[in-house]
Amino acid sequence: MHMQTPWEYRYAHRTRQMGSSVIRELLKLTEQPDIISFAGGLPAPEVFPVEEFRAACNRVLDAFGPQALQYSTTEGYRPLREMIARHTRRYAVEVDPDNILITSGSQQALDFIGRLFINRGDYIVVESPTYLGAIQAWNAYGAQYVTVPTDENGMIVEELEKALRVGPKFIYVLPNFQNPGGWTLSLERRKKLVELADRYGVPIVEDDPYGQLRYEGEHLPPIVALDSQYRQENGKHYSGNVIYMSTFSKILAPGIRLAWVIAPKEVIRRLVMAKQAADLHTATFNQMVAYEVGKGGFLDEHVKVIRRVYKERRDVMLEMMEELFPAEVHWTRPQGGMFLWVTMPKGWDAAEVLRLAIERKVAFVPGAPFHPNGGGENTMRINFSYSSPETIREGITRLAGVLREVLGEKAPAG
Amino acid sequence: MHMQTPWEYRYAHRTRQMGSSVIRELLKLTEQPDIISFAGGLPAPEVFPVEEFRAACNRVLDAFGPQALQYSTTEGYRPLREMIARHTRRYAVEVDPDNILITSGSQQALDFIGRLFINRGDYIVVESPTYLGAIQAWNAYGAQYVTVPTDENGMIVEELEKALRVGPKFIYVLPNFQNPGGWTLSLERRKKLVELADRYGVPIVEDDPYGQLRYEGEHLPPIVALDSQYRQENGKHYSGNVIYMSTFSKILAPGIRLAWVIAPKEVIRRLVMAKQAADLHTATFNQMVAYEVGKGGFLDEHVKVIRRVYKERRDVMLEMMEELFPAEVHWTRPQGGMFLWVTMPKGWDAAEVLRLAIERKVAFVPGAPFHPNGGGENTMRINFSYSSPETIREGITRLAGVLREVLGEKAPAG
């Protein structure tokens, strides 16, 4: 009697694959005010449209107070889904609200996709490196990964066919300004990806949080649009091979946890069942406020502000790196998004570099955890959206000092 | 090429246990304006504190706009967790914020508990009948159920020991104004439950959405408090055998999706990992607004309003049933909550009665789905929180007519 509860013997097998997120643990570093952190993946809070958001809250509560605070349907607020459908049709994909599910952030969409498709031991094709949140979501379902290498044009699709012959459940790809790499999948590769996935009957999960955040170059059609064209679905509601995900986190604000999934209706129906069991529905109020903010076209104007702010930060960071980083270190030059990717000489360990960097009051995320099958020890992800240009100048100066220090240590003793 | 994607061969095994919620499908009936529906489980929207909520939104956006719209920690907004800890200490359970996780509604807490504890085929002890949302959440993890019968004092704890010898993962119980039964677990049975669970080393999951909504009789201590006393944990942070859940859905509003879990710290740490993979965190803004609404004690005053409104509705419903229902039909007289439970004569089928009821423009939920191992075909759940007293009078009159009609048909021909 009165004994300690033996919790440790009661956890399910799947908890062995669950770990605390490396990224989120590192985010704790940001809390030390004297550290300049390029580790997180945070939008710049200065660009949040607080006043528009406040006005929308008040309009929603004026006109629909009790409805906004009541339970609502699992699929999501219909006017919001209609707005997303209109937005999507710009890219020549015929979707209607029944092709759309609202989720509580993209992480939830990743979780539901795992729940729907992954049996323990199933293989998922991912880019190497790939988004850490996806690996975290799918590890809970016992996924294994087949990795496809990447270059400055994204997934090397020529290497994909080998991976497809493993019999994977789906292909996961971030086509625009990839997290963590910063690269963008070329149009030619997008088309080839659609064809190969169709040939092998393997669905594609297209994760596109940053598509709107392009600072230069031409917008490329999303894979879901190319798949629709490939199937000659003109005028028919989308029923192809792609599950597309995007989010309000990067174009409005992440703190309201609103994202969406576009998929064939039969997939949406299954996702809705998953969501019923998982959290009933996404907050009614948040959905109504996002619709109220977005319905008049405000977000189209607002992303221009975000692009201007982030472009400046990217440019400052690239300039500083060009000026200060040792020639032995290389990095990507993303056309959009929030991250760039640094490759140090072979044999360097980014985790060791991070330890030194933290002493010098600057931080980043080591690249290894983004490689589910290993590798990338000499890489790091750097965020440029969160810090001001002045902070970026100071932070990159500190980081360059760290890199030169390591380089000096590693240089053969003269 | 251009073939239809064979989605149906790609779903994971667990999707076979996933079904659309009976309750949520029935909720669609509420959308027909001429049907009086006692089927849903909705709070009365008239009592939502829209003005206090609006004022809180504005105060939060004034003082903390960018923070409220930014990503935040998985555990939840600390001042909100502190407020919940203070509230919980009223019941003599020593908890601090590290004993608390904020979830996106109680359904999410049920999902995470399944994720943390249930291996395919594991047994869970539940009351019969029990809450449908829990069955739905845990079916996705392959749970099986051992049912313990109930009477007007809740789970018949004398029958529990038999169920514990099956080796279940945990015991799930709704002690106050149970959904669907309306009954309350007596103090004596609560104490016995704590002792038995401790003896067998089986944790208790205490689901308490309605605890504050008591209309008569004396408040009974939550099981988590009795467990804490039993362990003589005075002054120590809670580390016992109970995972306790409650929600802002019934005391503030469900449309903001905010609930909480109280558990030993090691369990909270695991739940946090589950939440990181599932949706990163609950909406920052919603948590800050709920704190802003609640911090000055407003919710304590507000539940008094809710109690007054719901008590009147319950009383009107009970009076009408007393007056109009046939003597062959019996029902519970809940001391709080939102539901009562009707038992028709043996051999009656509530699903058939519902079909006739819908023709007569009144609806309820048939009781069978609340029984995971079968039974309860002659029972129904009736909600009294959502409809006005006038609507309740008319609806119960219609339903009584249906019951008398069925009774006439079933009567032996004369």
C-alpha cells in the first residue's frame, strides 16, 4: 500500500520512439537574452499584424460572438475553407471546400498523415536533410525512412526511382525554400517527381509552409498543381496523387495554430475521422478571425511586407557570411523562406561547434538530426527571419569568429 | 499512366478501428431548424461571456500582441498553468505548473493518454456506459475494454476487482454527473477505487469536465485529491496514481479548445513529448486570453450563472418527464452536468425509437454506442443544457408522445 506507481512499466511501445524535439530543446537557448540565436524557426514578431488581428477579433465577436465560442465541425469553418479553395485555384488546381481540412498547425497535419498511412516498419521517402518535425511525428508510428540526396535544386529526383522500388508508403517533399536546406525543387524535377510517383502508385505529401515567402525568382507551380495537370483534371475537383499542406503560421501568425491540408475528398474524409478522435476540431474563434483577417485580401498585401523584411535579413546575412566566413565553409543562397544551410569541412562536428558558439553567445541548429538515416554532422541550419539586421550582423560576426577559431585548431600545426 | 491513385490499399491497419463519431453524425440533425435536438452535448451559447472574452482579447493584444501571436512552449502558458494549480490546490492537491499540461480540448488529452499507454490489445477498465469520445480516441490505438457496471452512485466499485485481475493499463472514470449517465460516484466508492487501484498498481484516468456544474448536493473531492490524501502527500507535489483532466469548455467556452491534464511530473514530461509530435503547442493567444478572463476570479462568478441556467433546464426537463413519460420508462436525476439517461423497457430499441422521434421532430442519442462491449439498446442520452426551457417543454412533450406511441404498438393486442 501507498507504494510509488510503477509508471515506467505502463508506457506503450511507441513511446520508445518518442523523444523531446532537439529543435525545441534548443529553443530554450533563445530565452537567454545575451545569446543571439539563429537556432529557432520563429517568424519576426514585428511583422505580426496585431492591429488587423485585433480588429478582426472584435468584428467576429460583434457579429458572431456565441457561434465563435461554440463547438464547430471537424472539417473546419466553411468560409475559411472556401477562402483557401479560392486561393488554391489561382494555381490552377480545382479544389472545393470538401478537398480541405483545417488543422491546428501543420504539425498536426503531419501527425494525421502518419496516423492514416504508417504501419510500424513502413518506409517513407524523404529528402536528406528533411524537416525534423515530420520525422518526430512519424517516429511515433514506427516509420522507417529511405533518404534521397539533395543539391541546390532540391531532391535529386534521378535518385528517387531506387527509393520507390523499396515500396514506400509515400514521398515527403518540401519543394519551396526547404527546411532546413533553403533550396527549391526545380520545375523539371517537380514534373519528373509527379510522373515517377504516378508510375509507382506512391502518393506525394507536399509540405509548403513558405511558398508565399519568395524574395526573388519566379514562383513555381506547386506539385499538387502539376499532378492535376498531368492527370488532365481540368474542371474536375482534385482527386490526384498529392496531399498538400500549408499554414497561416508564416503569412499571419503561428500563435493561433492554423494550417490546412488539401487532398482528394476520400483522403480528407479519413483525415476528418482522425481529427475527430484527436481533438474534435480546431478552435472556432481562431478560424473565424483568420477568415475575417484574410477575406478582403489583406494577407496578399501583408505577405509583401513580410517578404520585404525577410529579404533584407537574408541579404544582410548572406553579405556578412560572404565577408567573414572562412573559404572552407559553404552555404545555400535561398530564394525565399526562413533558413539557410551551412556546410563545414568534412570531419567537423557541428555539435562541438555549437558548444563553442554558445560560449561566444551565438547559436544555430546542428544539421545531423535532420538526416534520419545519419550523416550531416558537419552541417548547420541558420534562421534569418527572426533577428533584426543589426543582430544578424553581430551574430554572424560572432559565428565567423567561432568558425575561424575552429579552423585554426584544426589546421595542421606548423 | 494517369491512373487513379489506389489510396484504399495504403491506409494503416489502425484506420480500420477509426469510425466517424456517432454523436457528431447525429449533431447534423441539430442543423435542421425544426428538429428539437437533445442529442448534442453543447453548452448554452447564451451563457458564453462574450463581452468579458472580448475585453480580454483586447487587453492581451494591447499588452502582449506579438507574444500572443508567436510560437510558445509545449507545456502551455505558465501563468495559465499557475492559475490552474491555484484552483486545484483548493481541493487539497499539491500541484505546481510542472504537474500541468495545457491541451487543445479534453479530446486531445484522451488521445495523448492513449498514445502514451495503449499497445494494441491492451485492456482499459471503463464504466458501462462510458464517454464515447474516449472509446473513439483509444480505438485508434487498438484498445480493448473491460466494463464495470454502474448504478445511481456511479461505477459499482465492488465489481472493479474482477476487472483489475484482467491486467488493464488503466481505469477510466468520470466521477461527476457522468456523460452519458448523469450519475455521480459516491465518496465511499471514490475511496474504495483509490485503494483498489493502488493495490493492483493500475493508474486511474479521472475525466472531470462537469465538476464545477453542480446544481444541488455537496461537492465531492476529486479522486486525485483522495489519492493524494491516501498517500499522505501533504506538502509534496502530486506524484500519485491519478491522471486528472478538466476543461475550459464547460466553464468558459468550447470554441477556444482549451483543457488541462494534471499528473505526476514524469507523466507530464511524456505527455509533453506526445504533444510536441502532435501539434507543437496549444494556441498561445487562446491561452493568454483564457488567463486574462480567469485571473481576477471571473470564472468563479460565471459558473454561478451557468449553474442557475442549467439547473432551471434540468428541473423543467425532469418535471415534464415526470408528468408525461409512461411509467414503463425510467431516468436518472443528475445533481449537475448536462445529461440525463433514460432506460426504456427491455426489448425496446432506441435506434428505432429515434427514427420515429425524428419524424416527430425531436432527437436524442441512442445509448448502445456508449457500451463498448455491447448492451444498452433500450437506453438513450438526453442533453438538457442547450435548449431553452420552452424548447425543452415542447421537445419532451414530443418525445413523450413517441414513447406512448411505441408503448401502444408493443402492448399485447387486446
